[in-house]
Amino acid sequence: MAEPKKRTNSSKQGMRRMHDHTKQANIVYCESCHEPKEAHKVCYSCGNFDKKPVLEMKKEK
């Protein structure tokens, strides 16, 4: 197995890792209840996806 002859400095290491960061989630508002949710995901406040009920939500007392 090949071994590096010199230590990689922090600048080169940072340049290599520059594209490894995570992207910020795309936040949209639910069309049914107008609560913020992630795009292309089920709304966890009302249980709808694309104006259709997908999850059965529990009623609060």
C-alpha cells in the first residue's frame, strides 16, 4: 500500500473537504394547514401530502 511522503497541510485538506458540507433543508409551507415543513415530505402537523391525507393523526384532548 502506498504511503504519503509528506504530511497534507490544513489548507490542502480544507480544499479537499470543501464540497463535503451538508446543504440547508428546503422549507416550504403546507397547503392544508400552512405550517412549515420540508419540501417533498409529509406534513407532520396535519398528516397530508399534496393535499391528500397520508398519515392518520391523533386528536389532542
